[in-house]
Amino acid sequence: MALLPNEPMNITSLNYPDKYPNDEECVWVMTKDSPNNESTFGSIVLVFDDFETEDLDVVSVGHGSVYLENIILELSAKWVPEAIVTNDVSMWVRFESDDVVTHRGFAATVEWFPYQGTYILHNNT
Ligand SMILES: [Ca+2]
């Protein structure tokens, strides 16, 4: 997914807000897309707007374009919305569910704030 400056994008687990499938692996790689080869300074900010998975169904988030490298955090179960930030050119998100028990999953907003030093969080509430 290409991130354009100040253009928020949404990602959700499969079927959200209905239950996600068992045995599912989904990966998103979001990369700053600098239209005129201008700078890729600034932060990629991911905010979970909703999050509920089974304990064993884990969302991993990291920086860079190779998923499962440079992990920032792994989360499951219930999660209080909080911003995850990187200044890298890319951020990845991976979701893997096991073979039993599903919940409604997650919805998240990701945005590239191209300026150094400050960012503004947008949320839906
Ligand atoms: Ca499960």
C-alpha cells in the first residue's frame, strides 16, 4: 500500500466487523510514496480504532518493508487504542489466526505525517 502525505488509510481484519476466519494470515506493508521524489521524512502513525482478537490470534507491527523483521510490538486479546509510530519509510502489519475461536478483529487507521517534529492524530470518535 502506498501512503500519500496526510492521506489516512484504513486496514481491517478480514470480514470486519464480523468474525475473521481461522487459519488466516494477512500482511500489509505500507510505504511512504513521495510523489516527486521529495523527502520521506516524517512519521507513519498507526492507530487501532477497534481491537478484539483471541489471545492466540496475534497482530504484529514493525518498521521496514520485510514483515517479521524489526518488530515494534505484538498484541492480541483486547487492546486500548494507542498510536504506534515509526520514522522508517515503511511499516508492516501482520495478523495470524490459529485454527479455533475467532472474534471481530481489528480496524486501524494509518497515516504518513510528512513533517518532522510534530504530528496530529485523527480518530473516528
Ligand atoms: Ca483463534
